[in-house]
Amino acid sequence: MYAAMVDKDEAELERVHDDSFVLLHMTGLRQSKREYIKAILSGVLNYYSAETESLDIRIDGNKAELRGRSRVTAAVFGSSKHTWRLELRLELKKTADGWRFILAQASTW
């Protein structure tokens, strides 16, 4: 997911995110899959790098939750490039084609 965000790889972003995907920004903004991918491709969300500090994964059948901390360097919504310490809660579902993100919720740590 991070590599696709940095590379603005539309095909990979489409592949790893379920059509029901929702991103909850730390500001409270909610973005659908379509809005999120469009923001990345248009440069509203510019990601430069992401380094994972910790990651906890729990799988229960066809559902999974990932909780992790990362340092993400980005320039978003017209701001200058900055590195954020983000705590992410990611929910995934298993499909016939593999695991797909259905929710990403970001906050700072």
C-alpha cells in the first residue's frame, strides 16, 4: 500500500483497496476509495516515504486488523513536505483475489 501511494500506482491502489474502502484522516475527513485514489493521483496527497516502526496483525477468519506506527513523509492538502508520526488502524477482508483494505484510520502518536 505504501509503495503504491509513493509511486502513485493507480493499478496497485485499485487492487489493494476494496471498493468499500474508507480513509478516516486524522483531521476527521472521510474519503471513499475513489476520492482517496483521485487525491493521490492529482497531487492533493503527495506521499514521499513511509517507515514502519511497529505492526500488530490479528486475523480472524476472513477479516484482519493491522495496528501500526509509522513515520510518513508527505505534503497533503497544499501543505509543505513534513514527516508525521502516524498510528494507523487498518481493517482488511479476504476475497477470492486476496486481502483488500476496507478501512484506514490515522492519528498521530
